[in-house]
Amino acid sequence: MSKNIRKSSSVLLDTHTWVWWVNGSKELSEKAQKYIDHAIEEKSVFLSTISVWEVALLVDKGRLQLTMDVQDWIAQTEALPFVHMVSLDVAIAIKSVRLPGNFHKDPADRIIVATALRLGLPIITCDNKIQDYSYVKSIWD
């Protein structure tokens, strides 16, 4: 995979966006859905593997209920030909602790932002803390 993906249709989904998109939730904004649809056409939807951890943790804590086992739910996403899982590597790990400016301390959000910066991708998110972080482009409304 290229270090810098510059295609305008490529997007990184935040964890909640991924869950809402897969589950067909009405909470997904119209603009977010349009960007995802375009990224699907271009086979360029990206997910950080930290989102897999977050989903599994939410299910384990009973804060998220899925219609199937979490491992099967994740496997179904992984099997989609337009979805690319981005593993946490050394560069992303280091970038997550060296983010420019002020960003909150949530490790999962820091890894998602670092992944977006490393790949040159916008993040589809309704998370205000990510939206307010001027060093990364976010898409929602």
C-alpha cells in the first residue's frame, strides 16, 4: 500500500462511522454516506485496526450489540473488496504520540488520527474532538 494515498475518494472511517454504516443507521449523516458511497465505487474505504479493538471492547462491555458474533461481524467487513484494514505500524504508533498541536489523550482516537495523517486521508467522523483538530480533515455535515 502506498504511504500517501491522495485520491480524493479515499476515506478513513472512525469507529462509530463504521458501525453506523454497516448497520445502516440513520445516525450517519447524508454527506458522510455520499463520501462512503463514492469511496466504495473507487474501492478506497479504509479502517484502522484499532477500530476492530474498539468494536470488540464495546461488545465485550455490553455497550454495543451486534446481530452476530463480533468476530463474524468484523470478518464480513474485512471480506468486502473495497475495504482496506490499516494495521498499526511503527510509524503510526510514533505519530500517535507526536501529533502536532493539542489533541486529547484517547489512544484509539490518536491512532485513528495518526493513521489518517500517515495516509493523507480525511476521517469520516461526527466526533467533535477530531473535527476540531485542525491538522486532519474530517467529513460529516
